Amino acid sequence: MTEADFAFRKTVDITPDFLKSHGIKGLILDVDNTLTTHDNPVPAEGIKEWLENMRSSGIKLIIVSNNHPERVKPFADPLGLDFVSDSGKPLRKGYTAAMKKMGLTQKETAAVGDQLFTDIWGANFAHITSIYVKPIELEGRHKRFIRFKRVLEKPFLPHEYIKP
């Protein structure tokens, strides 16, 4: 259940051609340490261009986050992304709501995230393709719970990454 279907070093390494070759028409995206660093309102380097490339290639995009709307909305709105906040990952309700908003089936949808026990488990519970990406940066000391989860995840992390 912890294993991802695919693994990339960075979110921007995922290409529309790769997705289309696997029948994927839409991506459910995590925010923190996937599209930007924790609590940062600004996308990481290359993310805006990556999102535009995905859109111009016909890939639908939506954010699913455990964060509250006060965190997600100011990040998502300038990027033109719809979102599901307070999603309860790894429970499947957020993923199901996102697929409904995108009008896509499980086979047409993949989820991208940096945490095995939330993002990848959630995708697996929702029976959609899971794509693991390495975290943009390690969490600071104030994020003790996430740091603890990172230790628990370590034995299950992918050993091979798809090259862009």
C-alpha cells in the first residue's frame, strides 16, 4: 500500500507525454513540498511553467490538500487551480471529490505528492495512479510530525526514479 506506481525526482520532471502514454488525463496535486515549500504562498521554481505546459497539453489539474482553505486558496487562485481543502488524506473522499470536479474516472486520474502515508496511500485507497516526488526540502524543526513520518517512510521510499 505504501508503494507508488511511479516516482520522479521533481514534479516538473513529469511530462504530458508520460501521462498520456499511461492514459492519464488529469492530475491531483499536493501543495506543500510538491508544488512549493511548506507554508510558502509562492510556487517553486519552474512550477508555473510546468502547470501551463500541462494545461496546453490538455491535462486537467486540481489541488487536494489537508490544509485549510486559508492556506490553499491564496496559493491556488493565482495559478488558476481549483482545489479541495481539508481533504482528510489518506482517506479517499478528497480524491473522489477532485475526480468529480475534473469529470474524470479513476483510470484517467493520477495523484502527485511527496508523502507516502498521505499522498500515495490516498491515491492507492482511491484506486488511482500514484506518482511520488521527492520533497522540495526537508521540513524544519517546527514540523515535528511530518519529520517523524519521513523517518517511518524511509524504508519504503522508491529506489529508482523516472528520468525526464
